[in-house]
Amino acid sequence: MTDPLVAAGGSLGELPAVVRTWVDGWARSRGTDAPRDVPGGFRIEVGSPNHRARYVLPAADPAVLRDLVGAIDTPGLWIKVCAPREALEPALTPAWKISEPQYLMVSALAPMPPATPPPGYTLDLTDHDGIIDARVLCSGSGTGTGTGTGSDSGGAVLAASGRAALTTGAPGSVAYAVPAPPYPAAAVFDMIGTEAAHRRRGLGRFLMATLARRAAELGAGQGVLVASPDGRALYEALGWRLRAPVTAAVFTA
């Protein structure tokens, strides 16, 4: 059986291609400059004090890690490697802090019937230039509690939200374009979250189904994301599969 992530003219199933798609879509989602190719991977300028830039590496090459770690002396620079902790940790000094494990995951996307929000919730869905934003709102009636981090002018509060950024994964671009081989269209799912008071009500499942459906309508055939340990369980239940563990570390001093 053919891997659904292998496309004609190119293979999104190959880890470097998956990572290139991820970094390009992540940059589009966050509004940063396009990723730059660097030895062994990519660099994205993020620009915040605690996250100045990130290096993303598809593999834990000892020589690449040695040179990269030796060259970094600015706090707030991150390294993310598609490898388990034990592959990265030996290359680090005590000035580095490793964060919780993450997981690079993939899924085939296909058109599907629209999902229905749980009772008491409504959907606000927008897309522009290949960026899809979904917000699930609670009016304070039904099963919702009416508590959250923000509200609209009608008094509804945010219960869950997420984004999907369409990308071809083509080098050097943060603008979505019509896909052409060897860069099949994909959607990178990002900033998926449910407010604490609204969890365990099916909002995460509904949110992912909504984003996936719209991404497929816009031409994406594959989905890529990086999950937390809690998120991994949800995505696996939805049919996503693990492509690689991801270990992240930040230089602190």
C-alpha cells in the first residue's frame, strides 16, 4: 500500500521534506521571515527576547550539533532536533535547558462532511492567503461555562482556537502559491488549544476536523504538526501518526 504522504514527483514521507514543510508552514503561521537553509537544517528568525531564533534539524548529526552548539553564545536561541533527548543531550553544555518532549506528526487530508460543534458552542472560521483560523466560541449557555480568555462584542467567550497554514514547502517562500512538483501542497497545524474550563467536551476533535476539512478544500493533501505529550494522544486518536520525536533546547547563559 502506498504511503499517502508520498506524492508524485516528490516524497513528503521523507523526513527532511516533512521538516521543510513544517518550518515553512510554521513561519507562515507565525508571520516570521522565511526559514533559511543552514548546515544540517534550517534557521527561523523569531524575534522575541526568549526566542530570538530557532534552528530546526531533521537529524542529530554529531558534527552539525558540535559546530552549532559551539557557535551559539546568545541567550534565547533554540535548537530543535528530530531525534530523542539522548541524541541531543551529549552535545549540550550546562548552559542549555531541554524542554518537554515533542512529536512531529503527519496525516493524509481529504474532503469530508462538515463537523458540528458541541451544544452551546459556535464556530468562527476564516481564511486568507492560505492561513485558516478557527475559533470555537461559547455564549455561556448550554454545556459551556461562559469562562475563557477573551470575548467578542456579543459576549461570547473563546473556548478553543487553532490555525492551519497552507504551504508547498518550497524553499525561501512565506507566500502560499499553487503547488508544483516536487512540492505537494500541505497544511501545517499550529497553536491548537482549548481553554481549561472547556476541555473534555470534544472541542479539540471538532477544531481539528474543521481545520482539516477547510485545508483539504483549499488543496492540501497532507497535514503536519508538532504535538505536546498531551496533544499527541488526541492526534493519534484522530488518525495522525508519529513521524519523529522532537527534542528542543534553549541556550540560557
